[in-house]
Amino acid sequence: MSITTRILFQPTHGAHRGSPEPWLWPLPRLDGALPCVVSPADRACTDSLAQLGYPDRISSSELVPVFAPMDGAITYAARATGGGTLCLDHPGGWSTSYSGLDTVLVPSRDRCSGRRKRRVRGGDVLGYLRGTLRVGFGLSRWDDGSWTTADPAECLGGWSVQPWFTAPLSGAGSALAI
């Protein structure tokens, strides 16, 4: 018998129809708790990101991963006062951005650097949260020569959520409902 911790489903959101790869939530199912949009993006501010987190959990002493939602290339990675910031470009003109990471697992880079962009696969860990369980998340698409911001609350409903357990599971051989 084999147990898998990675079950992926094709998204049903209209913006991603025809996409060959499934999209994943940037945050995992944490000990059974599903992530959600805890604070929507501020439409009045163009660089404001939605806050993703857990409705019943505000903090954790354990590291909680932040995943790449789809295959892509890291176009920006830096450490700022508020934590780590990342930007990824994905197929189909899509781009995702993240802020407030406690740990970033990629070297710093900017969009103008001559280094080759580091590729990631959907589900790869980009960094970790510790303490506060909130990450800034933005979703946009290059369309007709300009960026169009998409509301994450409207898109994330069709994305798969990966499981993550902060404590060891007890009971050898017990079945997991994922």
C-alpha cells in the first residue's frame, strides 16, 4: 500500500481553462485547516496584495511552507524589512507575487540581472512562514501590452490544496484522509 501526499486536480476557474498544468494554493492544508483569503487586496492601491492565511490559526512555532502554484521562473527575490518578497512568471502570461516570507529559499535577484532565471515546478517550496501565518499574494496577467490584476479570492477556489502536518502523525499504518 502506498500513501501519497500530493493529489492534484485540474482547476475549474475560467481564467485557467485550457491550462495544461493544475494550479496549487500557495499555502498548504495545515493539520486539516484550509487556507483562505483573510484580507482581500486593496483595489485603491495598485501594489497591495491579498493576505492569505488560516481563519482559526494566527501563528505557529513550526515552519509552514509557501508553494509555487504552478511551473514558472523566479523573476524577483529579495529580503526587505517586512520579510522576503518573490515574483514568479508562469505560462500563459500569468504572474504571482508573494510578500512577508520569513525564509526565502532562492538567491536574491531582480528582473534586470543578467543571470539566468531559476525555474520552479508547481508545488516546489519557495520559502517558509514562521510565527505569523499570513502571506501577501498577488495574481496578475500580461494581456494586450499591460498587466491586469486578478482578484485571488475569485481564482483560488478552483486550485488544489496540498496537505502539511506540523506535528508527527501518531499510529503507524493509520490511513490518512486528504
